[in-house]
Amino acid sequence: MTADAFDPQHAGRLEEPARLAALPHGSVVALLHLTGAETIVDYGAGTGIYAIALAQAVPAGRVVAVEALPRLADMLRAKLTPELAGRLELVETDANTVPLPDGAADRVVMIDVLHHLYDQPEALAEVTRLLRPGGLFVVVDWGDCERPLGPPLAHVLGLAAVRDVISSMGLEEIEAHEPGTLLPYHLAVVAVRS
């Protein structure tokens, strides 16, 4: 199976009320175990709906929202407010690279992204490079379960496959949730960099 790129024509679907109800901001924020001063990289930030919630959760930290698709980056840019200006930075990249030093991130999060780039070793290596020792990689992605929304089942990874990807990155899993436990249609995995 090869990962499929996200089609920017579907950008409006990312903010549909049913999707937001299935994956509430608070659930994502809770998975990151924040104190409020972290540097977070939202890798594949899309339209920014979760990047904004993360920025609000780190009043003494910052969020670097990384997005490769110009249409999604434009939608995120339109949401930037003066209040968020010091805490939320948009980085547009089409080469899977982020202009931050090694170990600059306390957290890297991928929300509904891993199934698009799990077979791109350069992107996974960039996530590992960005994480400081002891930093957390948090994956929240569509589960391989029947659901009324989200991508087709053939386009997502199950928990076992996500665990394999995280293990191949040299990270240690510390928390995992099947769809239907923490979130109705999403799996969630938290891993730490040694």
C-alpha cells in the first residue's frame, strides 16, 4: 500500500462540524500532556484548527504549524490573529523539512496526517530530528473501523501499522488508544524519543 496525498479540493471537509465533534480540540490537547511552555510542531497542520487550540494551550510556549499545501496554508493564515501572533508560526514547506534546529520541539503532533506520509522516510526522519530527547510524538489518525466520515478504510492505517511506523522511527510507545476508546473513530498513540 502506498500513501495517498491529501486532495486540497477537500479542504472544506476538514472543518465540518461532524469531524470536529468526532475529534474535539480538548482531546487532542490532552494527549500532548502540556505544562503551557512547550514548543510544539504541528506537522501537517492543514487549515490550523488544531494548531490554534494548541497555541491557546501554551501561553508561555509556541506552535510551529507546518503545511505543504498552499490552499490549506492560506486557510490557516486567514485564522492568525494578533493574539496568536507570538505563539503560532506558519511554516510552508514542500520538502518535508522544517527550519528549526535539531531537538527544538518538545512535542510533534500529526493529526490525520500519518496515513498520508507513513511511507516517506524523509518526513519521518524530520519528525525524529525535531524532537528533543524526552520529547513526545503524538499521532491521532483515522482508525480502520467502520465510520460515517473520514477517508475510505483502504486509505488509513490500523493501530498495529501505526505502532510499526513509530517503532521504525526509533521512538518508544508510552500510550495507545484504539478507535472507540478515547475517540470514536480515531486511534491515538503517544511515543517518546530516548
